[in-house]
Amino acid sequence: MAKNTKQKKDIGKIATKIMVIVLIAMMLLSVAATLIYSLVF
């Protein structure tokens, strides 16, 4: 029982990390796209 709950907690932590990384990547991409757009046009 204890092992199962620990595994679920680990999966939750990993999922949270992945979500944070995805959000940061999206923010960086949007900032880069805005800069490129403002430079080109």
C-alpha cells in the first residue's frame, strides 16, 4: 500500500515538472516570436 501511494506521488511530481517545463518553453517561444516579429515588421 505504501509503495503504491509513493509511486502515485512521484508520478504527480513528474507531471508537475513536465507542465512547468512546457509552460516555460511556451513563454520563451512566444517572447522570441514577438521579438522576431517586431524586428522583421
